[in-house]
Amino acid sequence: MAELYDILILGAGPAGISAALTAKARGRNTVILSAEPLNTPLAKAPHIANYPGVAAMDGRQLLASMLGNVFEQGVPIRTGRVTGAVAFDGKFMVSQEQEVFEAKSLILCPGAQQGTKPLPGEAEYLGKGVSYCATCDGMLYRGKHVAVLGLGSGAEKDAAFLKSIGCDVLLLTGAQAKDVEIIGADAVTAIRFGGEEQAVDGVFILRDTVAADALLPGLDMTEGHIAVGPDMQTNIPGVFAAGDCTGRPYQVARAVGQGNVAALAADRYVKERET
């Protein structure tokens, strides 16, 4: 049986790290799921001189120092592409690559979702032929024609997996993948790119991160950001959000504070259901 976490945190940036440290201090069993932490906008910042109590350094150094705090406290960080989350029987189930994690509450800290504008037809056919996880949904398309759209890293690996289970795979990357339109009726029937149309039964869209509202259907968004209340609660009970994903200004200090507030609120949420 999979381990049941009290608080599961998506994202290992300043907000996620702050949330994890607060959750740990509250005695909560927690885990962070994240893409590679040192491949983020903060890690690429050349100079940060306005974070209180810390001498000027580059973003990679600051993030590495924060991650060091997490490792010292024994909070595990699992790296890989998170592809979906669902509420089930009072808990949340989150898929990362080929693993599924269960938790009593979620804190979403994926950062600002820049450059993740959905492809034409993507939202309309999500769950109707559009998927974000080849290893999760690939067997549904065994012997069928599928397109793999590499909008992030690892597309070749996923395409190879789909071929190994008997799919006929069309792999598109780079500019070609960005120019795809997904078309269909009740479900996906084809993709259109470069002025041509190719019949397919399914489309696997592979980004390094999945947009928050696609990751967790039903999540309220405001101008591309997750809508939250003062305690960082989203419209879904038990789901909180913190950091750049909740809106501007995109500042490390703001993200850290929100991560702390979100973890305290998640702790209260879990505690109320334990009594």
C-alpha cells in the first residue's frame, strides 16, 4: 500500500521549500514532488541582493542553500514530471512519472506558468484523446496511431515507450510541436500542423510542467494564476497554493511567506479531520 502523506507539496522553489519546512516543524509527514529544482527561473537569476538576512548571491546559490535546509530536515524530494492529480475518497492521488502518491492535503507551488499556453483543442479534448502521461495512458492506445508533442524534455523517451507497447508514433518537437492544432468530434481524430492533417487516435503533450488547471481539473484560475484566499486556500477543500503561481509580484520573499501560510493552513485542515 502506498504511503499516505499528511501534506504533499508540488514544486521545490522558495514557496514549496518554505511550506515543507513549516510542515516538518508541525510534525507533518510530507514530501515534495518537483521537476529538476535547479532548472528554474530563480536558478538562472544572475544576482539577488534583496532577500533579507542573506548576502548578495546568484539565484542558483540561493536555491541550493534553501534545498540544503530541506535535506537537513529530512524532507524527501522526488524529481520527475507530475502529470495529474485527483481527489478520491477524501484524499488526493498525484501521478509523477510511473508512481502515484497519496496525501490528505496538497500545496501547489509550481511557479508562474509562463510559456504554457494551451494548444488549440488541448483543453477541449483533455481526457478525450489528449494526455500528459505516456506511461499512465499509453496502454489505452496499443495498436493505435498517436502523436507525441515534445514541448519539454524527455519526449524521445516517451515516444520509445509508446512504440515498445505497440503504438504507431508520430513524434513532433520544437517549432513543429508548438504549431499543432488538435481536432476531433467526441474525441481526438487528427492533428493539423504545417498545413497538413494527420489522423491520430491520441495526443501526448509532454511539457516539463503541466498547467495547474490542467493538472487539477476544477481549480479556479484568475488571469492565468491560481485563485486563493488569505490563507492560501483554493476553491478545492484541502488544496492550497503559494508563490508565483498565485500572481504578481514574482518575488522570493513573497513566495516564502505564502509557503509558510499555506503549510499552516494545510496543517489546520488535516488536524480538523483527525479529531
